[in-house]
Amino acid sequence: MGLLLAAGALKPLELLSYNTLFWLRGERSWDDRVVLITIDDDSIRRLERFPWRRQYYAQLIDVLTKSNPSVIAFDLIFSESSPDDAQLAEAMLRNGRVVLAQATDANGLPLQPVPILQEAAIATGHLFGQPDLDGITRKVPLQGKDDLSLGAMATQVYSLVNQPVALPDLTQPFWVNWPGPVRRLQQYSFVDVLEGQVPASAFQDKLVFIGVTGTGFDTMLTPFDQSPPTTGVYLHVAVASNLLQGNSLQVYFNPIWTAVLLLLMPGFSLILSLWRTEIQLAIGTTCYGIWIATALMLLHHNIWIPVALPGSLFVGTTITVALCERLRMNWFLQQHVRYLWEAYVPDLMQQRPDWQPDRLLLPSSHPTSIRAVVHLANLAEELGRSQSTQSAISRSLSVGLVALDIKGNVWFCNALAEEWLGVEVGQNLEAVLVPSWYSADQWHQDVWFLCRGQAIEPHEVEYRDRYYSLTLQLLEYKQSKKVTDFALMPQQGLLLVIEDINDRKQVERNLEKQVQELERISQLKDDFLSTVSHELRTPITNMRLAIQMLKVAQSDKQRQQYLGILEQECHRERDLINDLLDLQRLELGQNILELSALNLTIWLPEVVDSFEARTRTRQQHLSCYVESDIPEIFTEAKSLERILVELINNACKYTPPLGEIRIFARRLNGDRVLISVRNTGVEISPQDQVQIFEKFYRIPKGDRWQQGGTGLGLALVKRLTSHLQGIIQVQSENLVTEFTIELPISYT
């Protein structure tokens, strides 16, 4: 880059960037204190062929003098005598502020105005310009050998009658800050001004330039005027406009900054090396774009910084880094291809003896530079075919497979593993398994054991109501004996096998339930036999005793008494057997319901009326009340009647004389009804309430009439209520006992 800079190879790019920045910045206004009178094609056509007689210039000065301009500057060299010189000199003296131009010829000799005109002029200015390689004049030397440039001298004369205009450092070139296209400048045709067609106010207190703009005269290019070009007078007008506005272009082409940029490029290349090629190009392009944007912003503030050199540095550094990365990648690719070729081609050749990759690598069809890539492409094709075969096999398996490295990063999983675990290639398996499938400690422990060659047991887990078996095992790779670069050798990994064992677990659960059910039935049988053997013996014992007493009875009264006891114990034995059979059917689930619609408003009073005579005999008060809005219920009438008969019978049995028995039915919130049996004069202790629904449990002290019982009534009521999808509860306090039954309106 330094050699290119020293050879000037970047200068055309810098000049192009200059033009581009000016075009992007856009137009600016010319100073309205500067006016140009053009010797254009129309003036030449209407007056005479150019050069003109100098009487026309004298007439123009006289016309302008009436307008009182601040300065009149001629971009014309009057170096040869003319018959009209005296007339022109007198006009110049009458105005008193006319600046003439001077230059040098091809041999370096000065071209100055004739003495009479030079004496009449207030000053002279040189016309030297410094066009660049592309023909555009960007700078002028303000200070010539003996005088200032025409534009600078005109502004200094302008300062004599107006506010002083400061000049920049005269030892440095003056960089022109071109405002815009020359057509935006205030300019009038020479002949129009001469004929008085332009108002005098257009030139009052102005800096008036006079120069040739006709076709073919003194052509010059500007950033805004290249096709067609303009003429040299606009250069001096632009200089004057810049000086008056104080916005000349400040150029910062400091070699120190160039050296700093060159020193920063190694650091820039280091940053680029951290990224892949696409990002490297994006970073280089972005940096160059930022530099261009900065240059454009500074140009808005009349500062020009180099663009081609920094751009070349950014682009060159980026390309160099990308090329180095490409070379390094090519070397690594060759090493990796060599390893893969030596490690896997023998296996592929064994699988497909007809496959001969060397036939695809003929020099005529593949250059040597890409032979490694062709090797890799052919090998990748075979490996891909093998991978596709293995993937197809893995998809057909009924187990999930996940292959991962020691760090837990997944590099293969089949469809079942994706479905069950929700894992994807590239994810970390530990983050997926913990804590739903594995605990963190268990996972780390299993991996630790496997890495040390120890086997581990399968891990069973329940996930989303299904059971899975997870088997983690070591995945080892076959190494090539020819490989000497161990950095290229693949490391050990892990293989996780997931099996859906929900069906097996379901079978195990069913077997376990069946075993439990058999154990429960066996226990029920044992309890039944133990209890029944005791309960059935009591009536039989009483019957045998009654028979013995009947044999020795002496009177009819005694015989009738013993016959009554015998009949009572027979009924008790029968009721006990029936209750036991009904209860056993309910517990075994063998009772089939006969469902029907039941109108409680009619049906419940009929059930209660059957106890009216009994309660009247015992001096008990019996009542029944059913709310009018209670709906029909869909249930089994036989089972519900059995429940109510048992509860009402117990109420009659334990209620003292003058006590009250009340049956009540109403609708609850929702689709349920409540039926309660409430009696007074008796209270069940909290201890008895806990056991009251157990089989063969009785409260002897509560049987005022000593009627006895089987102890199975409430146990049967409990089972029947549950069988009807209902709930039964008991409350007893303050000598009031109430059994409540909640039933659904419709059995489901």
C-alpha cells in the first residue's frame, strides 16, 4: 500500500472520490455579491468576431460605472497594443477600481497588460490554475511571483470600499470549494449589458467579473460541469465567492494520519480474523461506508479528507485477511480430507467394490487445485448415502436414538427421540433431560461412570402419563491406524436409547392390581367367614336352647313363649343371611341397577306411610315433607327404598315415646337432591359415629325396645348409597340425630 501511495497510483481514485463527494453533497449558492458578464456566443454573434476592439470594453466600463460596482475584474489579457487603448484607459481611470489579468506564455515569459492599461488599472491578478489529471481544477496558487490571483486580487480591491475580506495562508494552495453548476451564478450577456437591457441595480456594490464563456474558448472542467465543460473565468469567480463567504475547502492530507492508518491495519486485520468471510466483508464494507459518510459530513463543513487511501486500506486488509483465511481453510481441508480418506474409504470400498473414486479425479476433468475438494465431495456423497441408510433404519426402529458428544451436544437424533424428548440437533441434551427425565446429579454421575468404562443400569421414568426406559452407553469410534494428527481424531461420545415401556408397565400395573384385588377378596372372605361364623352361631345357639326348653316346658304358656323365641331367632337368622348376601354382592360389584324415573313428591310419602301404624303404637310422631319444586330423579327405586326403610326403621327403633321422626326432601344447588331422616330423643357419640357404618357394629344401649339387629343395616345403607353415586352423612348432637343422603338427579 505504501508503494502504491508513493507511486501515485491512488491519485485517480482520490480525484474520483472528490467528484463523487461533491455530487453527493449537492449544490450550494454562489455569493450574491459576485456577478459575471459573459462574452458568450450570442454577444460574439451580435457584435463581431472575437477578439473585439477595445472600445466595446471601454463602453462597458462606462455603463457599469453608472451602476457603481465595487470592483470590475477582466479575465482578459490585453498584452498587445490597440488603437482603442487610450479610450479604454480613460474609462478605467473614470471608474478607478478595475483589475486586469496577466499570465505567462508557453515559454514562461510574462504576458502583462500594455503599459497604458496597466497604469490605469488599480491592480493586476494572475490567471494561473493547477488542473489535475482528470482536467478538473481544484486548487490555485493565491500568491504568484509578483501578485495575487485574479479572484484574490479582486476581493482585496473589494475590501477597499466594503468590509475587509481575510485571505488564507498565501504560501499554501487555495482549494476551491465549488458551490455548484455555473448556471446558478448571477451572469449577464455582454451585449445585453452594453445595450442597457440589464438594470443598474444588478451591479451596484457588486464584484463584477468579465470573461469569455463562448464555445471553444479556454475550456475547463468542474465537479458539476463536465459535459459540456465551462471556461476558466468561473475558476476566479469561484475563488472570489469562497473568499467572500469564508468557506474555502480545508484539505487534510497529512502524512502523519496516513502513517496512523497504516499502523492500525494490523489490529483491524486481527479483528477481522475473528469472524467468517461474510462478516469480514461486511465489516470492511461497513468501515469504508462509515469513512465515506464521515468524509461527506466533513465536506458539508468545508473539510476534505482522503477517501481512496483509507478505502484501499480497508478493502486491501479485508481481502488479504479473507485470502489468508481461505489459504488456511484450504490447508485444513486437505488435512481433513486426508484423514477422512484414510479412515473411511476402506470401509466404503468394502461395502461397494464397484465404486472407484479415482476414476472421477482425472486431470483433464478436474484441476489439481480442486482435487482435494473433489475427493471430499465424493467421500461426502458416500458418507451421505451411508448416513441416509442409517437414518432410514433409525426411523423404522421402535426406540428413540440420540447421539451426543461428551459435553452433551446432540449431533444425531431420530424422529421418535425428537417427538418424545423435544430435542433437536445442536441442542444440549442435559438442558432437555434435566429435571423432567433425569436429575442433575444422576445425569452427571452416569456420564462420569461411562467415561471411566463402567456400565450403568437403564433408567426408568414416568413422563406425561407414560413410562420410558433410558439407556445411556458409550459411543466409541474406530480409529485409523494411519492417522498421525490426533487433533483430527473424533472424540468419544454417548448414545442414549429411549424405549416406550408404557405397555409393559400397564401390564405390570394390571397384574399388581389383580394381585391386590385377589388379596382383598381373600381378606374379605376371611373376614366374612370369621364374622359370619360368629354371628350365625348366636341365633342357632338361641334356637337350640329354645328347643331344649320347649321339650321340658310344663305349660302351654311356656311352650308359646319358647316357640316365639324360636320364631324370632329364625327370622333373625334369615335377615342376617340376606343382609350378608346383599352386602357381599355390592362389595363384589355384582349388583345390577334397574334405573327409572322417580317422582319423590308421590313416592316418598308412600314409603313413609308404611311406618305410620308402628310409630302410632310406640307413641312417636312421624312426618314427611317434600319441596314442591323438587324434580324427578333417575335412579333405582328398589335400592333407594331399601336405604330409607333401613334408616326409618332405625329411627323408630331408637326414638323414645313422644319423640319426633321427620323425613325431608329438597333440591340442592346443582343437579343433586337431599333426603334426610331426622329423629329426636337419642344421640350418637362421636366415637360411635366413626364406626357406625362398619359391619356388625351396634349400639346396644340405644335399643330401648331391645329389638336387636344384625349390625349390617347401616353398612348396607353405606354401600347402596355409594352404588347410587350418592353420599351419606350423620350428625348427632343435643339429642337429635340426622342422616342425610345426597343423590344426583340423574344417575350417570
